[in-house]
Amino acid sequence: MKLNPRFFIFGYFGWFNVGDDAIGLSIVKELKSRYSNATFITTCNNRYFLENFHGTNILQDVETIGFEISKILREIIKSDYFIIAGGTHFHDEGGLNFGRFKILFSFVMLTCFARLSRKSPLLLGHGIGPLSSSWSKALVKLILYNSQKVFVRDKDSFKLVTSLGFRGKCVQGFDCAATLVEASATLGEVTHHRPERRIIGISLLPVYSIYLDEVEKDTNIVKSFARCLESALLKDNSIYLRLFAFRTGMRHSDVPLLEVLMKDINVRPDAIELIHYDGDVNKFLSSIKACNYCIGMRYHASVFAYLLHKPQIILDYMGKCKSLGRDIAIDESAIIPIADILTPRFCDMIQSFLSNPKQYVANLPVHSAKMRAEKMFEKLGEKL
């Protein structure tokens, strides 16, 4: 490795999405801890992202560029190492429509350019799949072929990459954000102590509006959810609600949906608060840590709840949610398809959750997940 390595990290940072920002923050921090003389260039939509490095010795070594293709290609050539950060970029859930095809094809071209420039990318912390069409499988196979190493975050992704013929370059890790969380709580503290004030942390996103352009279905989800939360608030005055907008900003924001949920709950308004993600990852994590229970639809709502030892319900709106649930060995009753929110039994599920939280705590030890995440960075170092 060079004495002063230059890392180019491509990811969706600076879009007011706490999950993506946490991934970027964790990657830069982990690499800086291993390579103290390194400099970093990241893609970034809004420079608020850099505020997360204030108070550290990292800020002076991080630069950002926009998402213009010319800047991205230039940086691939200039940098010593090219990393494409996870998420969930490579799937065709809901069908291979034009938008999804365009995303996959763009990554094919990007990774091909990098390989031809002798800067084959390292895919770090990805959830891959599901892939149901021959076209999407062919495109993802090209992305994997163009990549130097593939670090996936869950067992389902590892199985898929293996089935596509790339087991030799694939490592199963965990979500990169795991390295940010100091998991100090013990299982006993969570499951046996009953505080006077119990906070349920809730994450919802406008899934039907985003993916299917069906706003009415999101409205029905909120109405049904509000009815069950009203029941919980009426039955137990120790219950409080903390609604988390994991994504804010101008695009695909959770805020409007959560504001409707607040209005639809007609009891104990003083027991409900809405937490906006304002760009400060650690502050947002601290608000989640203060919760006693979590009900999460956003993927990273479930990741953070797990890492903080919280009893949780995973609202399964996409394959990645179920993959996470399996990976952390949580009871099947804790993974609820979002269609079940509309059924009469959903309120009973929430009451069962509040009455028996121990059943809803994942069985995979958090230190195991953190070790898997750290293993990715160790294995990545072998390729540098």
C-alpha cells in the first residue's frame, strides 16, 4: 500500500437518509483507523454529511464531489482504491422496470470503466437480491465480474452471489454501520427492567407511494397503525411514542407520512413526538437508544434496534428486511409483512410484543455481528 493512499468511496451520502450516511461515516472512520495517512473522496449531495466528522482528526482528510458522471470517472482514475458502498442497489424486487434496469446498467458501466482503468471496485457491505429475471441476473453478474471483491451483509446475499458463480470473491460480513454502535446494554437490562416511562420507537416510510405510486395504500396503513397505537396508549399510561423520520429532505421523506400518523392518533397527544433526521447520525442514534421497544419499517431502523439490544418488530416491506431478521436469528413472530398491518390481528400483535418483549429480541449476539463487520474491513485490507 502507498504511504498516503487515496480512497474514492461511491455511496448515496448527503441525501438526508440516516442509513446511507451511517454507512459512509462508518467506512471512512474504519479505514482512517487502519490507514492514518489516508485521504478520502466521497460522493455527496449535501455537505452537511461532513459535519459528522467534526471534532475528529478525519475532517481535514475528507473531500466530497457531486454525482456528475465526469467527476466520478475522473476520481476513479485519480484515486488508488475505489469502493462502492452498500446498501441495496442490486435487486429487481417488484419487477425489473425501466428505473431498476437503468440503475443496474449504470453500475455495470461504472464498474466496467473502473476495471478497464485497473481500479476494479471493492463492493463493501451490500445486500444483493432478490433477482427474479434473467436480465437482472445477467446485469448483476457483470457487476460482480468487474469487481475485485464482494463484501455482503447477510447470508441470503452470500447464497445469491455464490449461485451466480462468484463465491471465490465473496465475503459475508454485516452492515457497515455496526461499527458505529457501542452495544453496552445487556439482554437482562432490556427484558426484565420495566421503567415508569416506556418509549416505543416507530419507523414508517411511504413504501407504496415510492415503489408503486399507490398513495391510498399508504394512507390505509397509517389509519390501521394509528388505531392500534391508540389502543396501546389508552391501555397503559406508561407508553409513549417516538416517531423516527429516517429519511427527510425533499425526496422520499418519511416526514409527511409520520405527521399524518400523529394526526390520526386522537389520544394523549403529549405522549407522541416526531424525531427528524437532521444530518447528525450520532444524535439520531442517541434518540433510538433511549427507546424501550422498536417497530421498524426502514431497514436501518431494524439494524439499529438490533445493535442496541432493543425488542423489535420488523415490518417486512422488502426482501432485505426478512433477510436481516433471519441473519440476526429473531423469532419469526417478530417479522410481520406490511400487509398484516391492515388485518384486525395486528393490534393483538403489538399487545403481545409489549407484554412479552423477550421473545422479540434477536438471538445473534451483537458482538458477533460487530465482528463480522470488522472482518470485512480486515479482509478488505488484504486486497489493498
